[in-house]
Amino acid sequence: MALSSVVKNFRDGTLVISDATTPTPITLTVQYEAGDFSLSGSNEGNTEVTTYLDRGELGTLRKTNRLFPSGSFTAHFTDIRSAEKTLWALATWSGPFATGVSSIVGSDVKVYKTLVWTIEGTNFGDAADHILTLGDVRIDSVDVAEGDPNSYTINFTVYGTAIAS
């Protein structure tokens, strides 16, 4: 597949978050998002690198502790009722998400199975859309702010894999 020559922007993305309920996950497609999805802290193997010196000079580099990338996105506020599939309900595991299934078992912290960021590609002549699938995603916090427009900010940590396809 050839490298795309079309620059993608905030108009081209879609975010979908799903729990681990089988056979049909509980999902939320984020509506009215600002187009500012961000992910930071990913690297080869998602690990810290430690430098070992040999009498003050570089001896070797070694992978050590696991790193957990984090990210955020914002969306325009439309509803906060926990009875609906809102970002508030998603972040607080309430309403439709109250019976949701965490993808990490044996933990008292609930995490979503996937957060999928799809960037349109086929409409621009690319062979396929561009997809980043994040696994085992914990919503760390939801922020609500009044303004023009009111907004949600979702902050998250990725405890699983980040697979680009």
C-alpha cells in the first residue's frame, strides 16, 4: 500500500469507545467532538529506557519499566443525563454503562476494551481508512466546562496495546 499523499485534519476522525460485554459490546460513538484527539507517551514496546554506563561512558541501553500512554479529547456538550449514552455516563460507568464489563478482570478499576480512532482515507484515494486501536483504556477523568459552547474533556490512560492499521 502506498503512503498517502493527503494531509489529514480534524474533520476526518471518528472516535468509538467499547466495553468488553460479549457478544455485543456497549459502545459510544463520540458526537460533536472538537477534533483534538491526542495520544502521548507511546514508544517502542511502551517501556522506559535506562542508560547503563561503563566508567562514565555509554555501556548499553535497556528497556525497564512499562510505560502507559495517555491522551485526551474534547467534545461539545449536548447532554449530561446518566440515563443516556453521554460522555458523563461513559466516564462514570453509570446509566447504560453501569452494567458494562471491564476488559481487565480481577481489578477494582474498570477499563474499556477499546478506543478506536478512525481517520478517513478512502474518500481521498487512500487504499483504506487509517485506524488506531487502543486497548484497555481507563477514563481517568471527565471535565465539564461552561462556555460557547459548553464542553466535555475526557482524559484517559492506555493499559493495553496501541495498534495502527
